[in-house]
Amino acid sequence: MVQQSVKSVRVGDSPASSAFVPGYVPGRRWLIILLSCLGGFLLTVVWSAEFVDRVIGDNVANTLLGHDVKETPIAGVAAGIMFALVSGIAGTFTACNIAVFGAMAPMLGSTGSRWTRFAQALKPLGWLSVGMIAISAVYGALVGFVGTTMPQFATSSNAPGALSARSVQSLVVFGLIGLIMFYLGLAALKVVPDPFARVSRRFPQAPMVFMGVLIGGFLIGRPFALFRQMFRDAAESHNPLYGAAAFVLQSVGNIVIMAILFLILATFAGGRLRRWIAARPSRLTVLIAVSLIVAGVFTVLYWDVRLLARRDIIPWYPVAPWG
């Protein structure tokens, strides 16, 4: 191990092994992990699904479409396509999308002029979209083909002390996504092996494509009311092409606002970020690791542990009064 500075080292003096493992790692890695886990936990305590889903999500969708989306049936394919995009935008700040911050962290700190930084940020965002669109289209087509028999189609309420098939699907999907993101955060700190080390030598875009698959996978477990409204419409259409298009637009809508914010940040603050990171290269590793670990811990605790408490399957989980 070669010492680089008092607070950062580069393991084995090797280059970055993938987009999520820049190579330089900070000192006090376990403290970073501990504080990131604590941050993810505290976020589950203060998070209010009522506020983000209904106050923000419903109001945004009602404003953009010009009517009460929950009271107005989706009339036809064109209306369904528009509903998919708008409901995706309205769901930008739902609990699922915390993980998107972790996916976009590697886009920060690019070099060159503003237009160069903008172009450099577009590339990983494009590869992220490839994975996201692929999984969304496949799942949407499946919903259009057999969706009326799938757990997400059900409208029955959850009974206390029990989990519906719909809840089990959310628990499994988000639990798996959260664990994967937590592992990737540990890999960024070189606590565990980088799973993309070998494939990235030939396909450097593979980590971003995989992260796009995870983001697209949110739809497989998503309980967001507007999404389920779109799900039922796509399922009842029995049209795989419509299902694929609607689900792709839902995913695109989910990340479009965050993508714009990150592009603005990378373009106009990229120079300062680059100089800040260049002063201590391990800072980029910390940004990536913290965002992934926080997102992973939040996703597992919120969708698994807190969900079990809400269903009265475990006795208690700390929640803020407004949560």
C-alpha cells in the first residue's frame, strides 16, 4: 500500500477499476461507513411518504395534466402515454429515487470547458438510460401481456400482521436493490472486491448500464399510487407495446429532474469540483461511497424493516411525528 497523503491512500498504486471505484480511498474508511449507515437510517426516520407521494406527487401530476389524476380514468393510449411521463415526473422525490443520487455521483468533477463538462456528464447518463430503458421496456411488455395476474394489479388492502403479495414483491425487490447499492458503496472504498473490475476493462460503461438496470427495477416493486394506476391501465390493455412505452416513459420521468440538476451542477460547478477533488483525489471516492451506502441502507431499512413495522409484523420502528 503506497502512502499518498495523511488522509488518503491508493491501494496497490492501481488505477480506477470501474466507474464506481476511482482507486483512491480515504483514511478512516470504517468511520465513513458508520456515518453513512447512520445517515441512511436517520433518513428512514424522517421520511414522510404521505408528503412526497400525495402532497408533492399528486399535486404535480394534477397541475401538469389539468385534472384530478386519481379521479379521472386514463382514456386511451395517448392519454396513458402522457400519464406515464407525468406520473414519473411527479414521483421524482418518492422514496425509491433516493438511490438515483448514488448512481449519478461519478458524473461530478469532470474536466475541461463548460461544454466539455456537459458532454462528459451526458455520456454516463446515456449509458445509465440504456440499462434503465431496457429493463423498463421488458417489464412493461410483460405487464401488457400478463399483468392482470401479477401482485401489483391487486387492489386489496393490507391486513395488520400480514403481508400481501404486493408488499412481499416490494420488500424483496427493494431489499435486493438496497443490498447491491450498499455493496457497491463498500467496493468504492475497497472494503470488498469491485464486481465490475474485470468487465470494465473491456466495457467501461458496464457499471452505469447496471445502475440503470437497478433504477429501472424500481418499477418492479414500486407501490406509488400513480404508478399502480398506470400499471393497471397497461395490464388491462393487454398490449405489450403500450406497456413497454408507458413503463419506459415512467422511468424517464422519474430521473429527468435529477438528471437536469446533475448536468447543471457538473457544467457550471464542475471546475470548482474538479479542483476540490484534485486537491485530495479520495474525495471523489467519498462522494460515491457515501451516496451509495446511504441509498442502500435507506432502501433496505425503509422498504423492509420499516414496512414490517407498518404492517405490525415487528413491534416498532422509530418514525418522526410527521412520518
